[in-house]
Amino acid sequence: MITYWALRAARAVAAAGLGVDACVHLNLASLYAEGGGTISEGLLFRAEAAIAIVAALAIAVSARRAACLGALAVARPPGPARRSDQAMTRSE
């Protein structure tokens, strides 16, 4: 059986990882904010950072299942590369 302290440590590591995710997204948001549309990639990066901060606080403060599932949804691994990204790297 997993002990209380092991679960607490896992939550702390997850909250720290979400904090790093939020910092990275906030730092990169300015690079992508140059679009002229209403919703730019910079705005999406800032939204992702805000959601990661909320999830990190939720998992740090609460041990509820909903907080853990929300953090899991935010901290998903990156998906496969898009075909356009693969085509660009092959042509260079």
C-alpha cells in the first residue's frame, strides 16, 4: 500500500512539474504573440500557463481525485509531430 508521504511527494513533484510547464509557456508566449488575429498563439500559451498554475495549486492544496485528474489532463505528454513539421525538417 502506498503510504501517505509517498502520495504527498508525488503530488509535490506533479505540482513542481506543472509550475515549470507554466513558466515555459509564459516565457514562450511573447515569441508567438506577433499574430494579428484576435486569438494568437501567444494568447493560447498564456492560457495554457494559467491553467497549469491553477492545476498546480489545486494538486498542491487538495488531495481530491478531481484535482489529480485535472492535473493529469493539463500535464499530458506532447502528441506526435504534425506532418507539416516533419515535411519542413526533411526539406532543410
